[in-house]
Amino acid sequence: MFRFGIIAVVSSLVISACSLPKMTYAEALAFCQDKADAAAGPQGEVELSVGTGGTNASFSISVSDSFIRGDDPAIVYETCMNELSQNGQISGVSE
């Protein structure tokens, strides 16, 4: 009986770990918009700071696989929203 309890607890932990994260409708919109923006072109970031130790500058650039494949950003956005909806990852009321 004790062994069955351990198996049940471990199984429920594994199943809950595999569940997809939930997000609000607004979070889903922002997430999919970020994916569409990444498909539109390379994303860059420049950071400058001044402190007691002197100045510091950094630069980063990222290129998404959607951009490399030449995917249409509008289709990337629609596909993202459809997948999140079909997987039940969007919680709350849509706006």
C-alpha cells in the first residue's frame, strides 16, 4: 500500500511538471507579438552605464529562426495565438 502511495505522488508530480504554462490573454498577445517582431528582423540591444568604476557599454543582437526562414510576421503571430488557444494555455476573458 505504501508503494502505491509513492507511485501516485511521483506520477502526479511528473504530470503537473509536463503541463503547459497558463497566461492571460494580454500576456499571450505580448508573447506572440514578440515572436512576430523577431520574425520581422534582427533584434538588438545597446546598454550604456556610468558608475564609480568607469563607463561600461554592451551590445547584443539576436536573429530568430523565423526570420532566417523568411516567415511572414503576421502568419507567425496568428500561428502563435492559434497554438496557445488550442493548447488551452490562455486563461481569462479575451478582450
